[in-house]
Amino acid sequence: MSNGKIAACVGLGVGAVLIIQGGDPLDSAGNGSPIWRDTGLLGAPARAVVCIIAGVSLLAMGWLYRLLFCPLERSKALEDVGYIAEDGRSRAQAANEVRRRRKTGELPPVYPNGWYRVLDSHLLERGEVKNVSVLGEQVAVFRGQDGKAYVVDAYCPHLGANLAVGGRVVGSCIECPFHGWQFRGDDGKCVRIPYAEKVPEFARVRCWPSCEVNGHVLVWFHCDGEDPQWKVPEQQEITKGEWVYRGRTEHFVNAHIQEIPENAADIAHLNHLHTPGIVSGVDLRYTNSKIWEFVRHDWKVQWEPESEPNKHCSQMLVKHSLTVFGHHWSLLDVHVVARQVGPGVVFLLFDHSFLGRGVIMHCVTPVEPLLQCVSHTIFYQSNIPPLVPKFILSAECVQFERDVMIWNNKKYISKPLLVKEDSAIQKHRRWFSQFYSENSPRLRYQHDTLDF
Ligand code: FES
Ligand SMILES: [Fe+2]
């Protein structure tokens, strides 16, 4: 039950007790409890009003407390954002229909080589195991008694039980729920078969290289099984506790993974899609409404790849300014450096003289070939009121959901019709192609269907 509901229940409960204490509501002689006599609220309707006011006040206090002090947590299902439900259809029906009928275009490989977030660290207690869908696979993510997070294939190589469904963590191993085989988290080797004399040398489950950085558990994927080619950098301010967790959002996007980071180099879309003020919402049919025209965002953006030894990184420099009724609010000018590390992780660094410093960690993980799980997690200076980073994350979320509406309905165009001013897009595609290799998995799909 949420804090707000608890507060309301407590308020109404206390009120109910007071009514009962007050004795017979029909007792017009006023023999009730002194508390009601003293306040002159002897009638049952008056007491009911007091109870309701108490409940509503507690509800409001709970809401205010959450707003001011609790982290922002916002998780959206696939059909929640970016689909238009018309003609009496539900959003889920609309989403399914768009996904089924959409043309995909000639797609690049669907799983680039790189690091991907699988889980937030705080969701994995010591001795706990979770089943996660990632890169078209099922993996078991578990935290050993040594505190380390491990990622292995979920299906046991013995007879295929899911290690994450009823499996038990034993030391730094995971024990299968079916026959009790135990696999080491470090390398996947089977170390115990409870009923066998000998454990065969070849008995092992596939183990994914993993790391834990700034509250995220990440796995390394390479289509040829090569070892990690770079490290995910740690944001030292988070490790030292100077920047603290202030919230997260999660969305599912129906697009090819490459389309999401490509937006960083698509400079022209910012001053079109993201210009209307966040107050005008996320539904692109209404964002250009005249009512909200007095608030405008202005963007100046530059995107560049980094050079060796960080050629797997790129940087987007963003200068944002806000105009209200034509007046430029320079106090709210925000400069952001968005540093992308490989295909699945971006650090958006805020440094503002008035609003303080912090980072949004933006992670894109392919769940299936055309389904991406995107999380935004904000860490911010601990001495800045939580409301500030929560507002920044909410604003980012609104702008992001506008992109989601585009991605969910668009087609990937392998040979786009570009003008000179779009040149960074081609540059981005060349940069991103380093994450594909010859054996990178491709989506095989049918060009023609019988749908009409
Ligand atoms: S299926 Fe896992 S031990 Fe048998
Ligand atoms: Fe965008």
C-alpha cells in the first residue's frame, strides 16, 4: 500500500474511533465523549466531516512528503507511451497493431557488441536471484554471499530448468531447483552434482562477463564471445557518496537500438520535436497547441566521436535555454555533456551554478530485436533539495517520451534522404558500425505477409 493510502486509512480509522468514542449518534442529550463536547462537535455529521478532513490532511501530507523527499520512480509499460488508441481500441490493442503492421526497413544487426544494463543493483539482495530477458536470452542474475553480482544463462544445461525460478544461491554458486546441480558464478563451472560420483569437466553453464557500476549491474555481449573491449567508467562522485540517488524511469521502446542514440546526432529534431514547452505534454498531436506557445525550449547541439583509445565513446554537447513570453530566463540555461560509452550506456552530466551538479545514467538494453528497455537514473548533489533533480528527471522524461512516440511508429531507413545540415547522422552511423561484427545477429523477417 502506498504512503498516501496508509495516511488516508489512518486518518479515517482515527476518525472512526472518535465517532465510536462519541457514543450514540442519536443521543441528542449530548452524553458523548468530552472531546466532542469541548469542541462543540456533537452531531455525527460534524464528526464525519472532521474524520474526512483528518484523512484528507494526512493524505496531503503523505503526498507532500513523497514529493519533497522520496525518489521519483516511474515505470511505463510498452503500450503506455507513443501509441494512439482510437475507435474504441485499448492502448494495448493499438500498440500490438502498430507493431504487427509496421514496416521495419533494412535493419542493421540487432545486438551490437557492448555493455548493457540488466538490473539495478538495489533490486538484487545478497543471496537473491532474478530472471531477466536480455538480448533475446533468458539470464539468471544472482548476488553471491560474497556480495558480488553474477550473470549466467538461465537454463540449466542438465535438463533445462530455469535457475532463476526457484534456484538457490549457495556461496558464490547458483543451485538448480530441479536436481540440485551447483554452478559457480565466476566461470559457470558445475562444482557439485549431489547424486553423482564425479562432476564432468565439461559440465558448465554459460557465464556472462558482468560488472557493477554506479548502482547498475551490466553484462558484456559479444557475438563471437570475445572478452570486454572497454570498461564502463565509474562516476566517482556517486561512489564517494557526494551524489545520491534521486530517482529512475523505465520505458520500453519499439525500435532498433541504433535509432535511440542516433538522436544525439540528429541535431535538427531538437529544434522541432523538443521546442514546445514540457507543459504541452508528450502526445505529438497536441504539443504544438497554441495554448502553450508562450513557453519554448531552445537547443544548440554538437555531436562528436572521441578518438583512440576511447573510440567507443562519443560526446554530445547541449546548450539549453528557456523562453517564456519571449523573455529568455538565463538562470535556467543548462549545459549538458552527454557522453555515450558503447551502444548501451550514456552519462548525461549536469553542471549548473544555481541548480547544482549531477548525472543521469541512460541505459538502453535490447530485450528482443526490436524492443529496447530504456532506463534513466539520476544521481545528484546530496545538498541540493531532491525536488530539483526530480524536476530535471521529469522534464527529461517528457522530452524522451516525445522521441518514444516517433520511434514506436517509425521505420528504419538504411539510406536516408539527408541534407547537408544532417551530416552528423551519417557520421553517427559510421561511428556506431564499430559495434557490429561479421557474425552479429540479424533479424530475419518476412518481407511479405498476407495481411491487408
Ligand atoms: S535441470 Fe538443473 S539440475 Fe537438472
Ligand atoms: Fe530527442
